[in-house]
Amino acid sequence: MAANEIHKGDIGTQFTVTVQDGTTVVDISTASTKQLHFKKPGGTILTKSTSFVTDGTDGKMQYVSVDGDLSDDGVWKMQGKVIIGGNTFSTDITSFKVYRNLS
């Protein structure tokens, strides 16, 4: 993988988000649902289950891409979602670009 680019078909790309309530990090260690939602350039939404980066007390969760995930080049959007008890937290929406390959 390139140092600064994500390419179509990449496997093993790590996506990490931190769940916050305002500026306060949310302890997600007891979350019943931990997900990342990816919106492809064509509008299709992929929902992926995440794992903790450490133990969840730091609010960080991650997903590592597998074969078939990064199937479209263009601008993608990503947002994390967790459910803890009766509370649902969503992260800010971020954008990233998936580049074409030469072959």
C-alpha cells in the first residue's frame, strides 16, 4: 500500500475512529454495537463491524479492509456508530479518496 493513498482493491487498510460526545471521549468498552458505515461514490452503504484499538475506554475502534471492500474509486465517506445501553453515538462524517490503479 502506498504511504499516502488508498487504492481500489487494497486489502488490509486500517480505518480508525474515535467516538466523542462533544469534546469528551466516550468509553465504548461496553458497547453492544460497534460499526463503521462506508458510503461508496455511487451511494451504496457498506456496514462493517469494528474491533477496539485497545480496550474501548479510549473511544477508539477500527476496521481493516478485506477483499472486495474498496471496490470503487472516487470519494468515499465514513461514519462510526456505537450503541451503549439506551444511547447511540455517531462520529463525525469523514471523507477519503480511493485512487485507481495503473493496471
